[in-house]
Amino acid sequence: MENKSVEIVIIAQQLKGGLGLLDSLWGRPLLDYPLLGVFDFLKAQNLKGQFYLVGDNGVQKYLAEKYQIDAQIIPVKGQQTITISLDTVLLTSEQLDASSTFDFEYVQKVIGNRIRQKLKDQGVRFIDARHTYIDSTVEISFGSVIYPNCYLRGSTKIGKNTVIEPGVIIDDSIIENEVTIKAYSYIEKSHIKSKASIGPFARIRPSVEIGEESKIGNFVEIKKSKLENGVKISHLSYVGDAFIGEETNIGCGFITCNYDGKNKHITKIGKRTFVGSDSQTVAPVEIGDDCFVASGTTVTHSMPDESFAISRGKQITKEKMAKKFLK
């Protein structure tokens, strides 16, 4: 493998394990992790290159003793940086080009392997670890199963015996024990409680709390809402700025009409209520406990407990008239 002449700059930190790096491309410490594996690989592959340091903060001595690397000290814009002219790492956007992008990808792979191995040692199971992407800041508990092509990012915490199916993206969220996140769901800054089921193809936007044993099905989007335990929203619905009480069942095609063109408004639905398919609530509105909303209803006025609402138009059937519309 030939050395590359591309100049690559990383921001160095002194971590417990030695040299580390801080991700400045995405504005957060995604790869705040020791780079020992990178240098081990370079040494094993007999790769050689020039390392340039700014200031003697112990990194120069560390590289010399641990990896037999002779690092030169030079000034680079007054920052604590390391410049490496071989196929290793990229971190500053000033150095971003096609060649160095490849290098950055390689470092992510090396560090990703170490993150996944640590999780394996803690009892996390991977179906295909090579194609799973996890930040070093993510916590996953014993017995959870991670399928391929998942992206688990930021401050995400995943509890015990939870299943994350293929294609799932989770950002800065809490997923409790025995949860199933089905394929291709996207969860942001939310809290999913124990034994809930999400997806497939569900979108959970920020500030959502899903109660225990709730079910959020395919093509459901939820935003800034709280769902208590046992709520079911199984198909093709939008819930925004809402509170839904425990054991309430929402039918297919339900919409909370929460925006009047200027302001957002709240929808409240009580416990053990049934909302039929193709219904809407025009917020602000409240539906009580143990209510029944018939399919096709638009709820524009609040409903007291145990009430029934229907607002669909009356059906008119005219026999033998279909031929006027059919060719």
C-alpha cells in the first residue's frame, strides 16, 4: 500500500488512552476516542509518514515511545494540531478533499470497530456489526440486538433486551427495556418507554414521550406529544402537539389539525377512547375518557366523557346512475 501525499490535519487531545481526536466537521465530539487502533494498523502495515506537532504537550514523546514515530514540532496557525501525510485521518474542513475524505472514512471504520467491540463485551448482540454506525457517546445495555444499517447517535441510551431493526436512525433519545424499533424508523430527541413498539417506517420527532406497551405503526409521524401507556396508533397518521390517554386506540388516517396558519394548538384525548379511521381533530379541542369518534368525523368541538361523535355527510345512492360516469 503506497503512502499518500495528501496533507491531513487533526485536532489532538490528551485522553486517558493516549492520543484522541475531536470531530469538528459535525460540531460535536462524535469521534472523541483514542486513536491507538489507527497507529497500530499503520505500524502493522508498515506504513510510514511524517507527523508534525505544535507545542510539546507530551504527544511527541508518546508517539516516539509507543509507536517509534519521530514527530517534528512546527507551528500551524497557533493551534495544537497534528499533520499526517499518509493514508490515515482527516478532521479539519480546511483540508477536506476527495483523498482526505477517504482517509476520514477509514478512521471512522477503525474507531467504529473499537466502539462495537466494547459493546459486544458488554453483552450487546450485532447481526452485522460492520454495517452498524454508533457514536462513542451512545449507551446500549445487555441483551439488546442491533441489526445492520442503523445509525445510533449523540446521547442516545438503549435499555436491556431491546431490538433495533435495519435502517433505524436514533438521535439523542432514550429507548427503555424490551422495546422494538422496527425497520427504517427515525427517532429524534424523544423517550420511548418499556415494551413499546415503533414502526416500521415511523417518524418520532423531537419532544415525544411514548408510554409503556404502546404501539406506533407504519407511516405514523408524531411530534411534541405525550402518549400514555397502551396507546395504539397503527397506521398512516399524524399526531402533533397532543396528549393521548392510556389504552386509547387511534384508527388509520387520523390527523391532529394543530396549526391554524399562525399558531399551534393542543389536542387532548382521554383514556380508553376509540377514534375511527379517517378522522381529524381541529385544535384546540378536548375529547374525554371512554369516548367514541365515528370514522370520517371531523371533531371541532370538545366532547365530554363517554360521548359519541359523528359528522360525516349523509350518503345518497342513485341506482343505475354509474353509467353516466363510466366509459
